[in-house]
Amino acid sequence: MTESSARHDDPLAPRLPPLAVLDDRGSVVGWTRTAEDLLGHPGTAVIGRPASGILADPRDRAAREAAARCRRAGGWSGVLTVRHRDGRCVEAGLTAHAFSRADGAREWLVAGALADDVLEWQRDRAILDGLYRQSPIGLVVHSPDLRVLRVNRAVERFTGVPAPDFRGLPTGHMLLPDDARRAVERVRQVLETGRPLIYSEQFARLERDPARERVALVSGFRMEDPSGRVLGVAEMIEDITERHRAQRRLALLDQAGSRIGTTLDVAETARELAEVMVPHLADHASVDLLEPVTRGAEPARALAGPVVRVGTCGVGPQQPGPPHPQGAPVVFPPGTPQALCLAEGRPVLEPVLPPDSFSAASRQGAQAPDLGTHSLIVVPLAARGLVLGVLTLWRSRRPDPFEADDLTLAQELGSRAAVAIDNARRFTQQQQTAFTLQSSLLPRAVPDQSAVEVALRYLPASAAPGLGGDWFDVIPLSGARVALVVGDVVGRGIHAAATMGRLRTAVHTLASLDLEPDEVLSRLDDLVTLLAAEQEAVGERPVGEQVVGATCLYAVYDPVSGRCSAARAGHPPPVVTAPDGQPALLDLPAGPPLGLGGLPFEVREVDLPEGSLLSLYTNGVIGERGIDADIGLTRLCAALTRPADALERTCQAVVDSLVPARPTDDVVLLIARTRMLPPDDVASWQLPLEPAGAARARALVSAKLSEWGLDHLVFSTELIVSELATNAYRYASGPATLRLIRERFLVCEVSDGSHTAPHLRRARTTDEGGRGLFLVAQMSERWGTRYTRDGKTVWTEQPLAGTVT
């Protein structure tokens, strides 16, 4: 090889130790100790002798060719087989270089080492050469005074700066000031402590490209010579920017899966989406939904209609554009990215926005958080073929703009959130349907009663668990009495609401028959059993909503006698607060829940002094917050110790102390303060069952109505009592009782010991009778029959203002 091909100027070329000096004839004129150690020949044995006779066989063709090539080219290097003193052959790597002495004679310097050692040097050289020229991992060598000695080509590709331009620069010179300061501190720590740095994740920005953040894995170690002198620090730098961004996107997707859609609430889901985006992907985010979506309705496919700002989130004091509070309408003028996204259903990416890109119309659309906004993404929120709204992302604080991968990530997150929003919308729609149905089935207003003063609270369950099947009723009965009803259907949602409506209708029907409380519950029990059988027959078993039973409390209060009769079917007992303020649970047999079938219910009668509080409620009042039912009953009784207070205030005090702001079960609380009719408003007489009984009844009624100042009702009332007394005389046995009650109506009752009820029928022209009840029905506003254990009572009601027309 030529001298140039031997690359002696290469600082990485292996330095072979000198072995011998040969003259121009090939005789040995110099021999080193290294040669003696390598080949075993002492210098005295070889100096002056031909090298070919001692070191190599003269017949060795390779040796002759090497010698000839060396003379022609002035140098040679390669591997030859040489002889050891003991006769064995040794593979050696040799180099020979010609030089001239002072007298002009030419001699040859031969250097070499074992071939294995030379090969190892060559491998080391190849490794170093690969690290500097081919390795994809950056290599930076720092001097002890924190200057760059050398970098490899990977750093050149990483920074875009030619490798020679780094030589002599201060450490971190190419980075922004904060990043350069961290780089210097990192190298200094390795230099001073000697502890290697292994896979440290570093974030940096170059001065020549400050908008692009780069991420690198940095490992470093201190370099020392054999004597321990510190030579500097070597750092290996691997650019993992794309890998880091991919991992960050995957982490954001995973985080979004657990944070978006945690509730079935449209607004909350939209807020969760905005909060997930900031600050991991954007500096500001807003979620705008079509107005029907916020109400749970399905948006029109034409994408027309107002848009409502539902969720926002941002870092820093600036917020996107003009102020748009959550829940406020937003107008996107035509041509804005949001308007285009809504109209066409496709995303918009504007990675670089000039400072003047936002016109007045754009700013009205709340596109730019401030003049620093430089990058924008708008993604449609579409699910099941419907566009529900738009997600808008801005970058203003971080310098790097949005990329195509960011748009893909935003679309994926938007798609997931859109499904969650649509599910929440559908759930809201279902809840509103159930609430509308439930509201339509519950009483709109409580009728005024002479028997009781009533205050109530009905609070539907929050949207999370769903509406229940609680209901209440205040039903006027004959004889100025009133029925108080509270019930609870097992299950939630539309099925529970529909079943509640059927049970409430049934209660009204049964109440109109003036049945005893235990009989009402028995009939309701049959109805619930029938409903369950119907579901079983058609295979209708909605999860969590199947109606398998209900509870109910039915109480009847009579303001004339002050007596209350009640029965319950698996329902909590009512609380009775005496006029002196002492509350107590009414000792009422529990009875089985409705729907078990075949089990009896027991009625209990108690006398309630005037001014007592009778409180009926559902489990939502005493069973919230996970408290024990006994503790809830104790708290309820404590809140009902002031019967003289206004009922509305008492009712609210109970709700405030026992019911949370968002109840998980329907809450019904019905408080009734008892009243007694004045004795002067009630008149009662015994009528003997004799032909003159009707005449006596007419005389008694006429006198009492004149006393009460109701002379305008004398004629109609005389006809009514005459017919009722005549029926009692013809069909009953034993004495009859006539009673008049003056309250909101004039009530006329005739009671006897017979259980045979009169029936209204159409009399034929040839019939001699059968027209009396027809006259009674025409003269009264309402009439009916109620049964007691001792017989029956036929009653009528006439308005006090005048006769029925």
C-alpha cells in the first residue's frame, strides 16, 4: 500500500510498535525488545543477518511478493507468516516504511504485532468509525472545560448543523437558554461525580427551530486515561421525539377512556372532553353542542339551529375569544371553521395561522383565545350518523403547531366522546320521557279539604339512578272524610312510572267504592300480581326495572269522629305528632308488600285529636346517604316535634335535614294536620222504619236547613231524604240513621243495617217504581253507597251555592 492508502494521518489508525530496521539489501540493522518478545530472537543473533533467512523462508512466495511490492511502493502493510526462534510459525501483522538516512542511504522501518491483536485494533477502529459515521444514536464528546470536542453524524442529522461546526462550541450552545442551562448542568454533574447518566429523558428546543420540541434519551459517562486523568464526558443521545409523541397520544387515549363518559349527563360529558384535551393536546378547548342535544332531543339532519357552549377548558388567564359562559348560545358566522365543520361534517386543521387571520366575523365565532393563537383544530362530534356539535382546540402558549397526527388523535377522542354524549342524550331523553309520564300521572294539585290541612314534597331521583315509582294522593271521600295515600313501586324508569300510574288509578277507583283500607290493599295486591303475571307471559324483563312488587300506605281520616283508620303493605309506618309536640310511630301492622299474593292486611283505628300531624313518607326520606332506617326514623321524628308551625315550613325542615341535594331515590313527604268539624255543622237523627219515617225525615231536614240558612236546598234535600228513607223502610231491617253534614257540600246520609245496595236503572213506562234513585242522582252532584261492618250508608252531596241543574 502507498503511504496515502495507509492513512497514517488518521487519528484512529492503530499504532503498531516498531520491531526492526532493515537496510536496502534486507539485512537487519536494528532490533527492538518488542521484536525479541514477539519472535524470541535476541538482537545479537539477528543484527547483520538477512531478515529473509531468519524471519521468513526465502522460498515463501508471499514474503517475496511483499518485499518486491515494498521496494516499488516505498511501503507495505499486511499479514505474513514469520518464524519464531523455536521453529513455530507466527501470524503477524506488519507494516514497512522506507526512510532515508543522513548519508542518503535508504532503510526500512518494520513495525508489527500478532495478527490477532491487529485484527482487534481494526475491529475497534471499525466500531469507532461506525459510531461517528453510521450510528443512528448521537454521540457528543465534551471537554473538561465544557466545550464540544466532536459529534457524530447522527447529531448532525438531529440538529441540522454540520458536525465540524460543533467543534469548540460551549456545551448546549445550539439550544434555547433554559435547555442549554439544563444540558450544562447535566454534563457538569457527570464530570464532577463520575456517576454515569443512563437513559435520562430530556426535552429540548433548538435555537434555529424553537417551535419544535424534541425529546431525547441521554446517557453519559466520564472519560479517563489509564492514569485516571479526566479527559471529558461522552454523551449518547437517541432522538425519541416521534416515539414520545406516539406514547403520549396512546396515554391520552387511555386516559380519555376512563375520564370521558363517567356519567350519563350531556353537559358533564362535554366538560370531561374539554378537560382531557387540556393541557395534553391543546392550550384551550371548547365543546359546542346543537341546542336540541343539550335537551336530550335528536338534532335535525339539516344541522340547523342554535349552538350552545357546553364545556370549556384552558391554561393561563386567556380564554377563547369573546366571553361565552357555559350554557350560553354561540353564533358561528358562515365561513368560520366551526360553521364549515358543522355544515360538512369534516374536520378542519389550520396548523399555522398568521396573526391577522382572525377577522371580526371569526372572532365572533370564538375561534381565537388571543392574538397569540397560532394553530387550530375543529373536529365534528358525530355519532350514529348525526353531527351533535363541534370540538375546537387552540394552541397559543406552546410554540409547536398542530400536526396531522394531532388531528387524527382529536378525531378519535371526538368520536369516542360523541358516542358518550349521544348515550347521555338518549338517557336524558328517556329520563325526560319517564319524568313527563310520571308528572302527568301524579296529582297536579292537592284539593282543599275540610278534614285536613296538607303540605307535601315530591322530589324525583337524580338522573344517575333514574326515576322511581313513588306516588302520593289526597282523595276526598264521602261524609267529609279524606284518604291519604303514599306508595312506592319497585323498579325505575318508564316501566315503574307506568305501573305507578296504573296503581294510582286503581286506588282512586277503589277509594270511590268507599272500601276499608285493608280491602283497598287486598285489591291492589291482586292487581300487582296480575301485572307481574303479564310480564312473565310476554317475557318482558327489563334489567333493573321489572316490577315485582310495590309498597303502599292507605289511611282514611274522618273529621266528624276524629278517627283515623289505616293499613300498610310493606311500607314504613306513619308518624303521628300529638298537639303537644310528642311524635311517635303509629303502631300499625307492617303487612306484606304488594305482589306476594294471598296474605291478609290488617287495619288499625286510632283517635287523632284536632291539630295532630299525620306524616306519610317513602323510603327516600329515611334511607338516603346509606343511613340505617331506624336512624332515619329517629331524625324524622325529631324534625316533626313542632306541630304548631306552618306545615310548609315543617315540610321543608324535614327535607333539609334528611334529604340530600341530589337524592338517589324518589322522595315523597305528605304531612296532614287534622281538623274537626264543628258540632253545629253535623246533625244526626234516628229514623224508625215505619211508613211515616219519610215524612219525619223531611220535617227534620227542612228545620235544620232553615237553621243553617240553606233554605234554597230544602226542596231538593226533602226529595233526596224521602227517597232514601223509603228505600231503607222497604229493604232494610232495624232502625235507620239520618245525618246532615255542612262543609264544602251539604252531605245527606241514610244508614241502615242492610248490605243490599240500591242501583240506578232506567224504568220502563209501564213500571210503577224504579225512578227514585234517578231523582236522587238528578238532585245531587254526587251520590253513592259505602259499606260498613254493620250495614251500609247511602250518601249524597249537594253544592252549598245552589241546587244541581
